[in-house]
Amino acid sequence: MTTTLRDRARLYLRKCPPAISGQGGHKAAFRAACAVVRRFGLSEAESLTLLQEFNQRCLPPWSEPELRHKVQSAAKAVHPQPQDYLSAHQGRLLVPAKPKFRPMVLKRIANKVSAIQDVVGFLAKQSPVPVDWQDSSSVLRQLYGAGEKVLIFSNLKSQGQLLWDANQSDDLQPQLLPTGPEGVWFLPQPVRGGFYPNPRANGKSSRRSEEAVTAWRFAVLESDEADADDWLRCLVQMPLRIASICESGRRSIHALVRVDAASKAEWDRLVAPIKPVLITLGADPGALSAVRLSRLPQAMRGERCQRLLYLNSQPSGMAICKQPPGYIRN
């Protein structure tokens, strides 16, 4: 019975909006604590464990003493309000408001690392793989293993002008890289390389649809609206498995986050809880889909480089600002 209640409480928390500084974060965290303690009747230890999972989506995350205080306060509350976490009439979880970009929240979080004077230089120092030594092929070799294939585009309407193959010689591949005035993209999820019927397009054959994907490895974080410097300062604080960060060749920044899901359904399930935080900070909601193109680092967009800022082939989930400089560099 305890296991069942714990599982139900975990599922409930996954649907709860995260606690975000400046957006009623204290109330959101307390409501979550009230739910696991009072509604599901979990012990302090069990409640704290589940809230630590919930805490991974909060911005900034709460410390363990703060979470413990929330749990203890929830246990002492005489009449926690059920409408805080249930529909009064139907007993269902309230649907949170649709998240939207809030520049003031972004600025508030960015200012927490104001001591970093040059965030681009800071990322280069933190990068486990030296960014200045890379070209596009060497970046791909860090992100993909033997036998994997990646589609590369300069025409978004195409099926990919180049199929990069990790098993091929690297001597020719940079010369074959497609170029164009709008820059170069790639599909971060590795693919089979062949064409497969896409049931969402009336069975039309495609080699870039989910049927062609071999691993659900990455999520794309892209921000066109956010100030680039503020967005980078938020990225370095996020407790996500960030594998790479690069410029678009203009004003936006692209980051790849390792998800390593077993299927698209699992990818959707793992990414859904963090979407509200990311969107609030400026992430493009449209980019938060399982099959999404991203900018190829070190490729050219006209006369400008889609400059690589950070590369980590083995991201742990520790925030970049908390990692020792070049912490896995040999």
C-alpha cells in the first residue's frame, strides 16, 4: 500500500508546476509538500525523497534543509487547502496556466551568477573538450559512437543533404558539409539513414521522421527571444546534462541536453516536467519536441560561424557553474 501511494504521489508531483523564483515559488513548493504529506500520507523521509525529484525542475533548486522545512511545515499545517492541489468538484489535478516567457524572471536568475564577467569565456574554461580545437566533424565524433549516422541540412525542406557516418573517414567529411546563407542544421537524434513511411504525412517516405530515429538521445534548447547573455547565464545554472552549447551565427543560442530515453514516449515523459521552467526562461516551445533540428556547431552561416561554446561528451547533470574547470579533460 505504501508503494502504491508513493507511486501516486510521484505521478502527482510530475504534473505539478515547478517552483520558480519570482513566480510564487514558495507557495508552489509548499503546495507540493502539503500534497505528499497530507493528501498521500507519506512519512517525512518519503516526502523528502519525492520532493527532491520535484526539486530538479525548480529554479533555483531548494537546498535540502529548505525542503525539509517545507515538509515539516506541511505536517504541522492544521488545514491545508485542498483547492491548492485538487479540483474541488472533480478531485482532479488543477491544470496550471500555460507557461510563457518572462524576461524579468530570466534576468533575476541570470543575475545570480553576475560575478561571471565573461560568460562565453567562462564556458570555454569549463568545457571538458577544448572548444577552439574543434570542427563540425570532431564535434559530432564527441556526441555519437561507432555505427551512428546523423542528418545534416542547409535546406530545411530537404531530407538532409549529407548523411554523416561515424564509420567513414573524417578526411573528406568537412569538405562535403553543405553550406548556405541561412547556415547549417543537423538532426541530433541519430538515424538509420534510409527512408521510411511517415504515418503522420500520409505514409510519405522520410529519413528524418521518428520512424528513422535509432536513439532518443537529446533535447534541443533554443531561445530566439531571450537576451543571449542572460540565456547563457541561466544555462550554466541548470542541473541538466548539457552536452553542447553553440551560437546560431546570429542572436540565438542552441544547447543540447542528453535525455537518453528508450522511446519517443519516454522522451516525451521525461521532458514534459521541465518544459514550464524552460519556457518561462525563454526556451522556444516549438523546439522542445523529440524530432527537432539544431544548429551544427562550427559550421558557417554566411560569413559568421555557428561558434561552439561548450562541449561535454559525458555530461553528469551537475550545473556547469558548479563543475571544476575542464573537469574531465585529460
